[in-house]
Amino acid sequence: MLHERWLTASRVGFTYIGTVVGAGFASGQEIMQFFTVYGTGGVWAIILVTILFSWLGIRMMVMGASLRATSYEAFNNYLFGRQWGRWMNALVGVILFGVTTAMMSGTGSLFQEQLGLSFHVGVLATSLVAFIVIMRGMEGILHVNALVVPLMFVFTMIVGVQGIQEAGGWGNIGEIRMFTQEGHWALSAVTYVAFNLAMSQAVLVPLGGEIQDRKTLRLGGILGGLGLGVMLLAANFALSLKAPAVLGMEIPIALVIATLGEGMMYFFLAVMWGEIFTTLIGNVYGLAAHLEQRVPLRMHTLIGAIFFLGYLFSLVGFPVLVGKVYPLFGVLGMAVLVLLAIRRYPR
């Protein structure tokens, strides 16, 4: 029984990590903007992020279990009340679809720029594999994350160790310095958690609703939060030692892995695709589960429609539009964070 709980909890933790970690994480862009620019303060920010991810991730999943939720709709209705919850659900839907098109566009670019294949082949091949996985429901998502996330973790650890070796060992860790960055590392940490948790509700809430066992969910939340923290620390450390050279780069992590040879470059591409893929399946599953309660269509029809529209919008550039909505979503993400922290569990 105990062995089974640990196994399920580790799958929950992997799914939590896979949902939060996307292309921005893999490229190092997200880590650089939220943490590396604060120098030593960035390390404190990651420690705060780890605590918040563990604590609030557990609360979100346990609320999902208490509500027996099948989508994020019940969760937002409980946090914000029915009237405001309706608006929040609509906005989450728009953002999820926007991020879905961005992820689909990202896979196309990856195939085109790095492998010399067609943009359309990248998008359509990824969509087909994602469709097959999502049709297996939450079980499919848990299974894929259990396969992909350990690879992400290994890659991030290699990057961290490479950083230590280049720095000449542990003794030179003190070289991480403070940059003149406006704002405060604590605010950056809270913003990072707010945005990612508001997005992760699409998977974490129905995951809690399906698993139900609170001890397993708590253990999974702790494993997920700690895993994210360790990965952030390793990647941030490697990037900090390359600063300020990385600060203007689109893929900052490329500077770190450039010294590791061609094989590592292909491993990086596989990990980047995997990180895009885990976010993509989580988003589409969450969006389809929400729409299923509103639209008289079957799950597979909804999933197919989301991928078809996502493909069309990935050609048009819908993410640009989402960029206009992101600041508003940031504010609402903060509201989710506060209410998640203070609300009692539903009976």
C-alpha cells in the first residue's frame, strides 16, 4: 500500500513539473528573466518559489479532490463565486488556447529551424501524438509525464554540473553577483508562481478530482515543488556563471550546452520538444474538459477541434493577441494565489 502511494505520488509530482515547465523553461529564457537577473537574490527567489509551489499546489489538488472536480470550472466558481468565476473560467480558456497555439507554433519552429523539416510536419506530427495521448484521459497525461519529466530532470542536472565544472568547482559559487535589476526578487518569485499556478489549474484540479486520496496528493505536491526548485536552482546557477553574456539571448541555455558537444545538442532538442509537449497535452486536456460541460460535443470531437483551430491560429500568430491579455491574467493569477492561500477547503 505504501509502495503504491509513493508510485502514484511520484506520477503526480512528475505531472505537476511537466505542466509548469514549458519552452520558456527549457530555453532558459524564463529562468533568466525571473531569477538570474537578480543575482544572489534569484537564489532566494527560487527557495520562496519552491515553498509556494509545494504548499499551494497541494491546496489546489486537495480542493479539486474535495469538489470532485472534472475541470477547472468548479475550482474557479468556488474561489471567486459563481459570477466572477464565470469570467475567470472564460479568461483561463482564452489563455489556455493562446498558450496551446504558441506551443504548436513552437514545435513547428523546432522542426523547421533545428531539424530542417517542414513547419507543418512539426505541428501536425506533434498534434497527432498529443491527440492519441489525451484520448487516454488523465492516465495518458500521467504516463507521458512519468516518461518525459525524468529526462528533463537529468538534462537540467547535467547543465548544473557543467556550470560547476566550468566555474572551477564549488568554491567559486560566490561569483554569482547582483545585477542592477528594477523590482524585487520576492515580487518576481510570487509573480512566477501566480502565473504558473493559474495555468496549472487546468491539470492539477481534475488530477485532484480523479485521485481523491489526500495523502497521495500532498506527497505528490511536495515532490513536484521540490523537483521544480532543484531544476530551477541548477539551471539558474549555470546561467548566472555565464552572465552577463546570456542576458540578451533568446535561448540563454544554448551558451551553457555549446561546450557539451553535438550529442548534448540533440538531447536538448528532445527535452525542449518534451517540455513543449507536456504543457500542450495539459492545456488541451484542461480546455476540452471545461468545454465538454458547456458544449454538446464529445471529448474527441472537442480535442480535434482545438487542435485544428490551434493549427490555423499558429499560422496567423494568435500568441501576439494573447500577449495583450497576459498582464490581465497576471493580476487574476495573483487573485487566485491569495484566495487559494486563505480559502478553507470545501466540505
